[in-house]
Amino acid sequence: MKNKERQALQEAIEMHLDTRDKRFMFLKMSFPDILPLINIEGSPRDTSWGIFDLFQRQQMSGSLMAIMNSTFNLDLTLTHE
């Protein structure tokens, strides 16, 4: 994933999942098995990094991007290097 794409994804998470309740519902509906592994408390910026980091370590950043695109009608792209 290119740096520009990573930054766009993190900004989208930060903007669309800006409250604890939104983060909880998004993750509960889309990735219920991952929800217990993520700290959804804290600032939108810190939490967006935590969400992105976990999905990247699990090699699921493409899944996260696809769900973000679908749920929030975004046009995020993913390039594999």
C-alpha cells in the first residue's frame, strides 16, 4: 500500500468514524471478530491509526478499504507494491 493511499484510508476512518459509538457499530457489523482486539476509545486520529495498524498486521487492509468504500460511498484505492 502506498503512503498516499494509507493516509487517505486513515483520514477516511478518522472522518467517518469520529465517535466511539460509530467505531463500535462499524466494527461490530463489519468485523465482529476483530472488535475485541481494537481500542476504540480515544481521539479519532489515534483510533484511526490503531484500526489501520491492526488491519495491516492482519493483512486485511484491502478488506477494511473495501468495507469503507462500500459503507461510506468512498473511492479509496489500493495498490500492491
